Amino acid sequence: MSRLFSVSIPILTSKEIQYDRRQWTTGIVLILLSLSLTLGSHCIAGESPPLPPQPVFSKQLQGVLDQIVAQNLKRQPDLASKNVHLALIDLANPEKPLLAEYNGHKPVYPSSVIKMVYMGYVYQLEEEGALKITPQVYRKLYQMIHPSSNTATAWIIDLWSGTCGGEQRSPEDYREFAQDRNACNRWLRSLGIENINACQKTWGCPIPPGEKQFLRGGKSSGPWVNRNSMTAVAAVRFLQILAADALVTPESSEEMRELMVRDVRNQSYQRMRIAGGTPRGTKVFSKTGTTADTFHDAGIVVLPNGREFILAVFITGKYRGSFIRNVSMDLCNYFMGD
């Protein structure tokens, strides 16, 4: 993280000032230049870097992705094409990122993939000075991302929103609650990311009445109209910004990627996900998500040859097979040989 620093300028007495007019002018210019550089570097350090370019659709990359998806769907007859949602960004040239997708603009319930967004928002708030990532907060972030604890996620959401579930609220109190919970969404919009709804906790236990009220859009009964949601295209854009060290600051981005490191040698459950399809020496930074009807992964892949791509694969339904791993493997083979 960026740290403040200061510069001290000695104060001279009148007896010490022995410059002629030219020396005096030169000295003032040098002092002002030093201050300008110092303050300028501090301002730059305190600001997030510019966002990377939006990825552009590539007909060639789309053809590659379509072929890979088709051949893997053929091998998995129990997986319907309508339940598969993918997005791919090729970062061979970070200044001209290329995009391909398959059902990638359709919103789906992201399950635990949403936790990478909550992590990003915590780091954003620290950069703003609104909270501090203490050892306790960092442990909760680790538990939220690495073993994907729902309890830690609820704690983190209560931290950045200042809310808790509790009982149903009056209309006035509910509006304040919803405003606080949507703070993360407002941050996403400031990044230009529209197709993610990140305001709900992830549940592995009974849902309190106040949380159900929020899921129902403020009503005491009815369907869950305000669930978390995400498109595969929005997921890869979020990860593209993280890969570019531009989500908050380079230092924060590095810390976040470290929390997302995946290695099948000590995370066996990753064998059917993106990391499971990568060759030895590959770096994978991802967030998986699994519920009774979701089987997801979204991550940054850095191959041994330096080639980098971003992949999101969201599968809805009961499927639990090797589709994500096989797509990852085929893409790795393509990019390693390209």
C-alpha cells in the first residue's frame, strides 16, 4: 500500500543567505521543483492507476472459443449448452485486449465468485482511509477467498456496509440499509462495470428476516428479485482490471492476487476447475463458486511462456464434471502453441 512521506526544507537566517540575485532565483526554482516532484509523486501514489482498455471482440478468438466449447460439450452429453456461460480475454497485448464469449452476457447467480468483488472493495476502502486492514480483517479476507467461508464473508460485508441482517425494517430504515449495502455496487459502477450485483451475503445457514427482506427488494414476501448476479463478461473485465494492477493500487492488487493463488498440489478441489487444466509452472489466481445448482470459476492465468489470459466459466444446474478443467486445458494448449 502507498505510504505517506514528507520532505524537510531548512530555514535559513538572513546571515546565511549570501546569494546574489541569480543564485537566489535558482535556489527558489530548485526548491519549488523539488516540492512539485515530491507532492506530485505523493498524489500519484495515492490514486488508482488508469483503467486498462476495454477488451474488443475478436472474430478469430471467438472461432477458437466456439470450437473448444463445442468439442467439450460433445464430450459431456449431460451438460446443456444453455447452462454454460463463458468469457475469455486474451492479454497478449494488454493495450489491445481481445474478447470472446459464449452466453457471456447473461446474468447468473455467481455464488462464491462474488467474494473476489467484496475483497476488492475492502482494499478500496482502505485506500480511501475508511477502514484499515488489520491482522483480523486480513484473516477474514483469507477465510473468505481461500477456503471460501460464508461466515467470514458475512463478517466482511457487515464491516464495509455497517449493517447486519436482523429483523425486517420499516420502509425508512430499509432504504438506509439498502443504500449502505449497495456501496459496493456504486464502486463497481465507478469502474465502468455494470453487470454485477454485489450486495448480498452468501448463505450456508438460515437467512434472517432482514436479509430476506433485502433479497425481496424491500417486500416482506415474494420472489428474490435482488440476488447477487454476474455475467461472465463482467467477471473477466473485473479480473482484467485486477491483472493490470489497476483495481485499487499495484500494491493492493498484488495482495489480492496472492489471496487468490490456486495450486492443485495443495488444493485438490481445484482439479476440476481452471487450475486443474494448466501446465506445470502456470500461475493461476481465481475464485471458484459452488452451490447445489452452480459450478463456477473465474481467474487470471499466466502461462510458463508468459502468455496471459483471463477466463470465466459459469455452469448452472447439477453438473459436476470436468468441463471447466478441459476448457482450461484446451485454451492453455492453444496459447502455448500460438
